[in-house]
Amino acid sequence: MKIIISPAKSLDFDTKATTEDFSISSFLNHSEKLNKKLKTLSRKKLSELMKISDDLSALNYDRNQKWSLPFNLDNAKQAVFSFTGEVYRGIDVYSLEVEKISKLQEKLRILSGLYGVLKPLDLIQPYRLEMGTKLKVGRNENLYQFWGDILVNSLNQELKDDELLVNLASAEYFKVLPKKLLKVPMITPVFKDFKNGQYKTIMTFAKKARGLMVRYIIDNNIENLDGLKGFDVEGYRFSEEMSKENELVFTR
């Protein structure tokens, strides 16, 4: 089983990871090209491009200027320990048993505008570059064009013919993986809460639920569809009635 998730805008590079094991991203040469472009953008241009405040544009301008290779544990940190936000609160990697981190490294892949696709222990430096950003790099009008088929080909090389691919990423991110090019069907869990007389996707809750699903898979060694359907964390239950062939709906 492989699981894909989105990164987070919020980062924590102060809290020490629970392991010193790390890996190096396969796409740092591509990341370096993107960073070279980002370094040419002024604070004002960053603010306009990313639709962020002056303070955030100043922060990310400084991040872009400081970004440099090679990465090591002195100037970078493992990705899954660096991202915060609701998905990562759901995963709660700091409470994960150390022996299960290797299982997380095997199964989880994090899509990223700057880094392409990351394994949990791949080192990263602080950045902000959402996949939907219309950053022009060479002949590429945006990051979807920049990454092209690179990420889907990489994922296909890892996937076995009968392996499950569980999509817990946002639409902005999984769009970079064209379904027609994936060698296996993509299974997408959807989380809905009952509010005002109907089931709705409430984004804050849904994001955390995606992380909870990752943690459930790792903690319970889930490998198949029936195992996924058994997800019953924080009140969520599988709804056969609301689900479709490649979309599993969980309600509470």
C-alpha cells in the first residue's frame, strides 16, 4: 500500500525529531531549479504570486535566499517532522513508536510544489510553494507543467501491480498525478460530518481525519480495502451506502 498526502503551509523546524535517520529526496535537482527562480522574485512579487501578506512574503523571501544544497541534519529536517497543520496533527508522528517510522517511510508519500514527492524522512529546508502556484519556470507556465509526468512515473515505479494507492491529498495536489497514467486505481477516502440535517465535508475536520487515517494504517498494518473500511477513529464509520467504487465515505 502507498498513501499520498499534501504538505502543510505551517512548519516547525525547532522541535527535534524522534529519530536521526533521514533520506534524501530524489528530485533535489528539480527543487534547485525552482529555488533559483524563486530567488529572483522580490518580496512584492512573492506577495502577489502567492497571495500572501507582506510579513509572510518577507519570511519566504528570506527562506528562498537561504535555501541551499547539500542538505544535512544541521541545515534541514525530516519532512514528516517539519510539517504541522491538521493532517499532521492527525498523524501525530512524535508519538509514533520508533520502530513504526520505517513502515511510515515505506508507505507514505508527501506531494510538494518544491520537492515534487517526498518520503517522510527526506530532508527539507523551510519553504512555501503550493502546487497550484502559477510560477513560470522556463517554458512551463505552472508547477503542474513543470513536474509533468515525473511524479506519476516515479510513483508507478514504486507501485506493485496489485498494490493499493490511497489518496489522502487535497485536490490541488493529487491533480499532479493524472489518474489515467497511474498503473493502479486510486482509492480516495472522504470524511463527512453531520451538520444542519445533512452530511457535509467540513475541511478542518476532514484534514485531521486524513492524518488519522494515515496513523490508523500504520498502527494496524492495513494492506487491503477491507482493512481501510474498518477505520473507526474519533467517531468516523464507513458508509457503504454513500461510497462509490473508488471513493470510500466515512461519516460521523
